[in-house]
Amino acid sequence: MRIGVAGVGRIGTMHATNLAALDEVDEVLLFDPVPGRAARASAGLPGTRSVADLDALLTASDGVLLATPTTTHPALLRAAIAAGVPALCEKPIASDLDEMRALVDEVEASGVEVLVGFQRRFDPAVSELHRRVRAGEVGDVYLVRALGNDARPPDLGYLPNSGGIFRDLLIHDLDAVPWLVGEPVVEVYASGSVLVDRAFADADDVDNAVVLLKFAGGAHATLAGGRHDPLGYDHRIEVLGSRDSLAVGLDPRTPLTSLEPGGPRVAADAYPGFPERFHRAYLTEVATFAQVVAGTVANPSPARESLISLRLAEACEQSRRSGAPVRVQAEVIA
């Protein structure tokens, strides 16, 4: 099996490294629109080679991973499905909801498998949480709490094209939490502040935000995200139900200090960023993609389900600006 990678920046190089380590992948092909970049990346990665252009990548690949900037995703994804090549596309597949709806329709009409790269769905602990919630082991879900904090703010030059904190940072939880609960969100309230750097305000964004989701069955979820945690990268999810309370993201590397006797202390190797925190998730993600390409497993992150998180992100932004809750019409996902 040959898997292509389009885009060899930080995350694309990480994906290529993980793909090259899979026994079922014979070769990883690299393409980047920046001249010479793919060749330089390939020189440092055994089991990979660079190709000259996108056509060469699609022609030679059994599946392709898209790790280019968001604005390029629709065109590249359309090229992949036109070539009949299954794709794993970094989130989101499009930055605009109407364009995403049209693109999802095209993907489904093509019959080509497209996975959306919401890596938390592939994290072993989050997957186990999903299994337990859906199996009824937690009972009726009362409340979900999710926290996601960057250790360091992103490059300030990235902000104007990031889509904002809800489409960029919190969109992962806007995907994962409804996926865990298994019910549509009917109302959203969001608030945000600029506490880290005025550059976020200059980009018409915020650097700390909270979200309240209300589900159709009456359960709630609180989501919080921030651009700076001086102790390290922190992502946790807690589910409280009528039978059990479960958490993911609490381990010896969690950047959190308890003031209780015998409670956990921040370790010297607290997670520095999302690649380290979700290392197992990223490995599982590309392994699952290879299995989808081989036709041995079902697609666990289909394109249509990614409409939910973008719809919720847009509602969050609307709520933040208006200061009022926003009623949400559920996206049709089946």
C-alpha cells in the first residue's frame, strides 16, 4: 500500500512519520506546493519519497492524507474524490458551512471514503469513553465537562486566517462531545475574553472562551478553551451520569496541581503540546485510515458528521457577539 501526504509542515511531517512506521504501508509519498519542501522532508524520513505535483501524488497513491492549509482543503479533496482516492483530511474540510454542505454531498455521491481528522475520536481513552457512554454504562448523562488549553499561544501571524477560537481550538470538543453524548445540541451559549495578548482582539478574536451546550434530552456540556497554560498543554473530558462518572486526560503528565494531601503535582514532563498529548490518537488515526483504504474497517469519522461541529462553532461565534443563547437546528447526519 502507498499512502500520499499533501503538505509537509509540522503536522504533515508527523503524519508521514507515523504512516511510514505502519507494517501495511509500503511507501509514503510526499507532496508540498512549496518548491523543494517535500524533497527536504523525504530526505530525513526513511520509507518516503517526494513527488513533483498533486497529479503524481494521486496517481501513485492508494490513499491520500491532506495536511495543507484549510483554504486549500476543498479543492484538494475534490481532486482526490475525482481520482477515486480515499482521503484523510485535516479538519475542517471547508471553512464555510454552505461550502462544506455542498462538499459533503459531492463526497457521498462519489462513493469515495473521506475521513475527517478529528484526532480525539481516535484517542484510545476517548474511544473507550465513547463505548461506555453508548453502551449505557454511565447511565443517563447529566453533564459533560471539557477543557482544552494550549501551552503557548499560536504564532500571531496565524490568527487572521485561523477562523477564530471556536473554529480552530474548540472545534475539536464541538465534535467530540456531541459524538460522545449521541444527541443533537439544541441551544448554544458562548462567551469569550482577551486575556493573553491584544493581538487576538486585533484579529477580532478572543483567547479564552467558555461554551454551554444543551442537548435535546436535557443534559448539558460545558466547554472551556484558552490559548495559554504556563504549566503545559491540557485537555480533559469528564462525563457525569446516573451510574458512573468517568474522565479522560488525567494522568501523571496533566499540568495540574492538587492542593489536597497526597494529590497529584505537576510533573517535570507535563505535555508541551497537542502532538505529545495525542500521540496515541495520531498513531491510531493513520492506522485506521490505512484499514479504511484496505476496506477492512468502517469509516469512524465521516465527512457528514463534521457538519455538526462547524454548525456549532458558527453558533458559538454568533452567541459570543450577541451575548445571547442561540437555538440550533440539528444537522442531518444520516
